[in-house]
Amino acid sequence: MQKFSAVIICKNEEEHIGACLRSLQGVTDDVVVLDNGSSDRTREIVAGSGARLIVDRWQGYGKTKNQAALQAKYDWIISLDADEQLDDELKNYLKQASPQNDNEVLVVRFKNFLGGKHLKWGEWGNDKHIRGFNRNSVKWDVEAVHEKLLLPASVNKKFADGYVLHYTAKNIQEYSEKMRRYALLNAEKYAASGRRSSWVKILFSPVFSFLKYYFFKLGFLDSWQGLVCATMTSYYTFLKYARLLELNKEKSKKSKVKSKKEPT
């Protein structure tokens, strides 16, 4: 059996962090929680659980996750978000897991929930992510949002038994606020990388997004929650490209002002 460290980053997650930490009991003797500015009871709950609480500044998702992984006791990392839990099957699997080499990563299937509804179709159906890896071979990229793992060329992906239970939002208000925040962050990420928006993207990308997840990926089978999810993703897409166009125009305006000030 290979020993793992569980690594979590969080801020103001008092509603979720307790259940997340309880799901890790008996799986590992090293749980690292990096908190970046909670003003609720998150730190109190973490400290009372026996997990190691580290307080540090926010550097964006990728950099902060890498910083948290450096604090782990073991090189093998199980990465979780505060609103995620291991089910019993996954817990049993991890207790027996024995990676064959440092380039092996663990792919975990997800069950995503909106409120108490398990979303089996649409964008959230058949969801899976790499959540187990060796920090000497695999690191997060440095993106501020929608961070990804940088994998070695000879990576060996292994699928775990069981699921991560992801309680993405307790209600529509929380879900809409989360989607708005991610849309604006992603627009800034796109702008920084030089990507461009247009009225065509603003008008048609949200429509295509809705059709894809509600009809083509059978989101309508998830009842009214499936409609909510497809609509929210459409809204996210609209807001992302609308804000990106605004950022593009602001950058262009600054460039014109700068060029006028430069001596000829």
C-alpha cells in the first residue's frame, strides 16, 4: 500500500469542509488544508478535525495548489476541493492503492450534485478528473482559474474504483454566483493570453452551449435541474465572451493612447 497525503485549498467553506475531512478518515494520516483568508468557521473546523491547517495568501488556483502540495508529508497526493467527498468504494480503493511508478496518475469518476440532485446527464454526467499523482512528476499549471495538471509524456493513467461526490452548489443562487465568478476570471485569463472575442461568439456560443448540454448530452433527463445547468452554462459562456470583448476594447484603447504619447 502506498501512503498518500490529501491536499485541500479553501476559503470560507464552513458548510462543506467538515464532511470533506470526515470522508478522509482512515484513508490517510496526513491531511493538509491551505486556507487563504477565511472569515467564517472554516479554520476552526479544520483545526478540530486533526488536519494540518496552513494559512497562506491566494496566488490563483494553480499556484496555490502547488504551494499546498509542497506542505504534504508524502510525495503521493490526493487533491480534493472542500465541496468534495470520497465515497466508501473510493476510500477502500485508496487504502489498497500501490502506484507502480512516479508517472502513474489516478483518474477518479465524479458524481456531481445540484442541491440534493445527482446530475447523471448533460455537462456534469460522466465526469472524471485526475486527482491522484506524485508531486515529483506532476504539478498544476500556474493559471488563475480552470487550472490543469501538467503531465509527463510517459504518463500512465489508472482508473480508480468508486467516486468523488461533488456538491457543487446547494441552490441556484450559489450556483449562479459561482458561474459568474468563474466566467469573469476566465475572461481575464483569455485576455492575458491574447485571445479575442467577437459579437459572433457572444451571440452564438451560448446557444451552441445550451443545445450541446441540454439536448445532445441529454441534460433534459435530469429534470428541471438539467435545464438549470444547461442555462447556467450558456449564461457563463455569454458572460465570459462579453467580458472578454470589453477587455479587448480596453486594451486596444490603452494601446492607441500609448502610441499617441510616444515621440515620433
